[in-house]
Amino acid sequence: MPLALLAVAACSGEAEQNVYEIKLADAKAKIGRTQSQYDTGSGLRTMRPAGTLAGGVRVSLANSGAFGSACTVRFEAVDDRRTRVIPDCGSTGAATTDMLAEFFELEVAAHVRKILTGEPIDGEALGKRMAVVMAKNMPAMQKEGFRPDSDWVEQQRSAAIQRVENQQDGWGDDASAMDGWND
């Protein structure tokens, strides 16, 4: 098969990845009542239903009680027998938290697939997909991380002004004020 056709086939398969052979009402009911777990090797990750919303089900993710998140699973009818299931873990506009939301969306999609098809969750494959998400988001996270924190900058500016005022008032600098304390 020519490379261009492989690319088109891969893209079309990806588009159908979240489509399941199940009626919308049945998919929503099954996700809304079923808990799913998988072993990460260092603990269990669990997805539990946490209530229904218009067009969706709220789910919570827990890592043996340590770290978790809440997401919404949305449903769209593709036709009368197929449903598209879309995990939505939110967006904040901050690179790091949005990357974590993408991680959770991948994980929710894996839990949904397990619940609707019985396919076990491959923690190693899921981790590799998360690594790709992290690599994709790294430049934005680095740029965001190097952006100065305006509160910290203001605190440093205020402290510098205070040191100058203290010196002008004859108090010396902060370090000299401690001279002799440990003698």
C-alpha cells in the first residue's frame, strides 16, 4: 500500500477509535454504573462513575487513593447503533495542567474501551502514549515555567527596596544584622 494511503487509513482509524458498536443510551448507562481498574505495576488506577450530566457521565480517577482527577465522559450518537465516547478532563490554558488533562483523557478512554469492549488496559502502551503527550507539550511547559511569577518578582522588588531603605537608615544590610549571633 502506498505511504499516502497508509496515512489516510491510519487517520481514519484514529477518527473511529472512540466509536463503539453500542446504542447511545446503553453506552451512557454502562459507563454510568461500571467501575474499572488496572494495575500500573506500582498500584491500581480506578475509574468510578460519579454522577450523570446532560449528555454525559462524570467519572473520578483514583490512584490507590493518592492522585486523581474528575472528568466528564460525553456521548454522541454516530447512528442508531454506534456511539462516539469522548473523554473531557477540561482545559485551563496552562501547559502543565492541560498536559495532565490529556493524560487523564487517555486513561479515561482506556477505561471506557475496557468497559464497553472488555479489552484489558495495557498500562505500558498507555504510558508510552502519555510520554508522547508530554514530549509534545514540553516546549510550552518550559516556556511557561520560565515565565516570571509576578507575585515573586514583586516580593523580590519590595525586599530590595527595604534593604536599601534599611541601609540608608543606618541599619546595614540583612546579613550584617546577624553578625555576632552565633559567637
